Amino acid sequence: MAKKTLNIIESAYRGVMEEQDDTILWLLAAMKGAGAEHTIVLRGNAVNYAVSGQETTPLKVGTWQQTHAPRMDKDLLDVMQNRGMPVYAIEEDLAARGISREELVAGVQILPGKRLAALMADFALVSHW
């Protein structure tokens, strides 16, 4: 049986223009497909992933254009709905960025920062990305 892993994602938008997705979200989805059990906590700038309806203008360099811009909100919906991973966003980090509950992707749970340590206690492994 797979060990339950809590994944805290804080660094946001690493390589998303080149790869069209967040490397860690992609990795967690792939690992889930192999039987791993993951939960995600978004904190810091990564709470921006939870904003519904994001649009990114495709990147253009010279004559080359990235035609598949990242859609972080859709990636979160995928891990929650299709892969069964719970996703939390730290309440204080949302507030610091002026993000309201109404702007969030459906299913993202709000977690007060002071509850993070208690949540960690429920997992065999904790990774910080």
C-alpha cells in the first residue's frame, strides 16, 4: 500500500511556458496513476494556481510561438476530479494576494496556516516544492 504524501507547493510557475504545466502537478498526477496517494497544499505564490478562469497569452519568441499556454486552474481540476487528490490553499496567502473564495476553482479547500502542522501529522511523508 502506498504511503500517504502531503505535497506543499510554494514555488509557482516554474517552467510552465516551456512545458505547458507545472512540473510538480504533472509528476503528482503521473505518480497517482502508478498508485501513489497524494494531497496538495498550495501556499505562497502557488495559491494563484487556484484562481478559476486564468488566461495566459501564448509566448512568442521570434517566429516561434508557444501555442499551448499553461492552464493551472484546469490542471488543478484534473488532479482533484480525475485523480482524486485533495487540494488545499493557505488562507493567509490567498488574502495577501487579494484572492477571494469566490475566485477559486471549485473543490479547492481553504486551510488556515495555523492548521498546516496538524495536517502534516496525518501523512507518512511531506514534500515541499
